[in-house]
Amino acid sequence: MQLSLMTWQEVEAYLTDRSAIILPIGSQEQHGPMGLIGTDAQTAEAIAHKVGAEREIVVGPTISVGMAQHHLGFTGSMTLRPTTLIALIVDYITSLSRHGFDQFYFVNGHGGNITTVQTAFQEIYAEYSLAGADCPIRCRLANWFAMKDVVNLTQELYGDKEGMHATPSEVALTQYLFPDHIKSMAPSDAAPIKRMFTDASDYRALFPDGRMAAASELANPEDGKRFLEIAAKAINKDLSAFLAGEK
């Protein structure tokens, strides 16, 4: 059930007895020699659409560009400033809350978004608190790649070769989703993580091919299917807790 494929009358009917919406969010950034630039948005969107279909919950448009300034040293990467992303999320939520949506569940595919998205939620809550009013809006951010069952599967399949960026798990999921766009590379050692980066130039110097200790070449579409199923199941469980008012 995608918001963009509904009429306004269908949305109005949906809101007569439901008020939740799922919003996928990701990034457009390099993912090493074989990872697609849209990986983080593509994975979050696929998981969100699967969960939305299973639960008959509306899925909003994917926020496909996120906070990724540290990847700008690689051609094709895009970013929003943190302040821009905060404003965008606040406007998304405020627009939809006007119509009656009040439970906003974000499925995230990019680690660099976490702090900024959580800050956007706090901006919304602060507006009500400072006005002396109770906030009718509830928000949650779920990072599919960090769900316990997903992490367990990455360890089972790849161990310490999973790494931190351009990981075989996320590459595998995009391979399953887009089999006509599978890339290959010879096995090679990704740069080890000696310290965290600052700006785009520093990231490029530390991680010359874009990967962070990740053996992307281990990815395959069969693993990707498993990640989609397990991630959707984990997100579904967390969504149920959120809708039930659990923290």
C-alpha cells in the first residue's frame, strides 16, 4: 500500500481506523567497487514495502538522499546537510500529521542518518513541549542492518569480513533486488578501520576504494533473499511493539 499509488479518497478512508505510516530512508553514496550508489535507499525501501504489504500499512515515499558528506570524495555520491535533512523530515511529518497520521515508523538503511533523524524527532517533540502541549505524534527509527537477527546472520555468513561499509550483506540484498545490475570484483583486502573519518577527503584517504573492512565480493543474491526475509520479520516485530505503544 504505497502512498504515491493511492488517491486522496483512499488515504482518507485508510485514516478512518488507522494512523500509522512507514517511511523508508536511505542515501545515495558510493558502496565500493561493486556496490550500487542507491544501496541504502533501495534496501530500506524494499524492506518497508514488504512489511507494509504484509501489515496493510501505508508506505510513504522513500527519502533517498541522506547525510553522507563523508562520501563526497567518490564520484556520484550525494548528500544533504544535517540541517536540510532535519527540516525535510520535520516537513514530511508535519504535512502528514495534518491529515491524521500520528505514528511515523522510519525504516533506515544508512548509519549516517541516525543522529540527524533522531534530532528531527526531537525538534518535533520540542515544538509541543515548549508550547506547553502534549505531542500527539510518535516516531521511531529502525535501522534494518542493526536488528539482532540480521546481525546474527551477517556473523554466520561473513564473520569479521562483514566490515562496516559496502558490506556483503547490503550488497547481497541489492543483488537479489536487482539481478540485472550485479557487479563483480576480484577478491581483495578492504582497508582496515584504524580510526574514524572526518570529512570527505579524510574518508577517501583512509578507505581508497570506498569499503570499510568489508569483503563485498562474498555477496550473492541467495544471501540477499535471506536478508530481506529476516530483516522484514525483525522490522515487523519491532513495528508491532511501536504500534502497541512500547518503547
